[in-house]
Amino acid sequence: MTINKIILSVEFYSNNASSGDCSRNEASGKNFVIVCAGKDSQAKGVDGTLIALTHYVDNLPEKIVTGKIGTDGLKVDTWYSLDNNGKFIEVNYDD
């Protein structure tokens, strides 16, 4: 998988949004919202960050999957993507 974008926000009350496939969005401040519309995108945030990733079926957007870091079973400072069933999965990167 080729990563074509990395978006990082560090200020309070920031919002990240991306539309390209394979985008990586990271939030490191409080009260963040990350929305990824592209296929195979990833999100990572601090406690309380809201994330929304788009699940694709046959290369077409099927649904938006949302969660909150620190709840919903999502861990702080961990990259997440969606599996083939539209469930959050941890993604490991060698940065």
C-alpha cells in the first residue's frame, strides 16, 4: 500500500479531513475530529479524538464507520484502518 498523504494537527479544537485514498490522519491535541473519505485511509489520535473512516465495497463507498479514541475499544496513539467487514483494526507502521 502506498501512502499518499500524511496530515498532522497539533492545536486544540482542530479538524482533519482527507479525500484521497491511503491517507493517514494524526491528531495530537485535545478535541479533535478526523474524517477520512478515501479508501484504505488510517487515523490515529489522543484520548477523546473522534474518527470517521469510509468503508468501501467493490471500490465504492458503502458506509462511514465512527469511533472515539479511548472508548469503543480504540487505543490512544494507535493507527486504525478498516477491515473488509468495515470494523476498526490496528495498523502497525515502522515510522
